Amino acid sequence: MKFVQYQLPDGSIHAGGLMDEGVYALNAPMLDIIAGKVQPELGALVPDANMVAPIKPGKLLCVGRNYAEHAAELNNPLPKKPLIFSKFPSCIIANGDTIQWHSSITQQVDWEGELVVVIGKTAKNIREEDAYEHIFGYTIANDVSARDLQDNDGQWTRAKGMDTFCPLGPSIVSKDDIPDPHALKIKTTVNGETMQDGNTSDMIFKVPFLVAYLSQTFTLEPGDLILTGTPSGVGKGMKPPRFLQSGDSVSVMIAGIGLLTNGCEVVG
């Protein structure tokens, strides 16, 4: 099943199941479904559902340079251990929302399409072979990055953590519907032009290893997200470099999960 969240006119947010006909109401909040507290059951069809991001996590953990060709295009060495950083829940926007930034802060905004692991069961010091037991499903993110801030700040908090810099969704797909998360085509386009065209099989550190590795340092909780890295084809790696502009439309597609599309706007 594809799980989504939708907002009613009163501002309340509810969990839904995305089917061919539209969004059906589910019988519990999204976090309770992810945590396995409730067996999801479809209710009535929601007319004109206003879909929002499928989850607002407690933690957003990210893996840098997890595809060899991406590390190479930025002239970075391959990591010997996962390179971990974080984004903030306030970065998250939904499919169809607008990525925004101020030109006085950054002029080098880049795209990074990524597979996202959604944690479903608390994980602390787990073994790699037990990792899948702690996964609920998968979704898509665009790890939007301000390259000038990334280069100049000496660390990545501002570059990766700005408001709107984590488009997410449009849905979460149950792990039962993704038999192998390392066999998924991932493609990013800007204004319809293909920029990234990769496959999750090229990850250096695979999903079970990442979940186990992170659980040694952080208690992973239901609803937490792990962004697993991006393939080659980012704007900074082009010759000459290319960055997002106001009016651009950027889309990330992952086979079996869906299509995440967002416009771009320079707001000042």
C-alpha cells in the first residue's frame, strides 16, 4: 500500500491510503500505523484530498557520498565509513510545494534525488541482519543543497537545513512492496531534462548496514527517516556547474515508489 497524509479545511492532518481512484481515509494517525500500533484499514474515499508530506519525523539522518560516481564528480574521496549529517523536520515540504531561498543567502542551490528509509520499529544497537525488521517502508526525498554555503561554512547545517530544503513524498510505500531497495531506478529531472539517472544498486553502504550503523549512535524511532545518498548528476558536478533558478521545476522518480515534483522560487 502507498501511505499518504492529507489536510482537511480545518487544518487537521490525517493518514490515507493512495489507490488508483484517489485517497481513502485510514483508521489511525500515520505515526501509529508506522509504529505498528494499528493495522491499517481503508475507510471512505476522500474527495479532493489536499495531500501534504507523508510524515514529519523526529529525526532526519542523511548519508553523504554514498554513490562512488557522485563522490568522483565532486572530487571527493570515497568514505571509509558512512558520512553522516542531519537535516531538520522544518526542511520538509510536500510534493507540489515550492523550494524557496533568498539570493542574499545562497546563489548555488542544487538537487539531490534520494531513496529514503522510513523506520517502523525502535532500533538501538541492532545487528545488520535484523535491520529489515525495523523498517516500515520507503519514500523519496530531494536533499536540496546550497553549495556555496556547503563550501564556505566548513560544515553543512545551513547548506542542507534551510526551510523547504527537503521535499518529501508523495507517499510512503510499504517494505513488502519493495522486495529489494537496492534494485530501484532513480532519476532526477530539471524542467524535463534528465540530470541524474542512476540505480540504488550503486550504493556503497547498503540499507541494512546503514540502519544498523546508525543505531549504534542514535536510537532510531518510528517515523525517523534515513536519506541514503544521491547518484551522480548533481548541478555542481557539471562543467560548467548548473544550479536551480526561480521558475525551475525539479522532479525525482524512484521506480515502485513514485514521482516527487517541486517548483523553485527565489524570494528575495
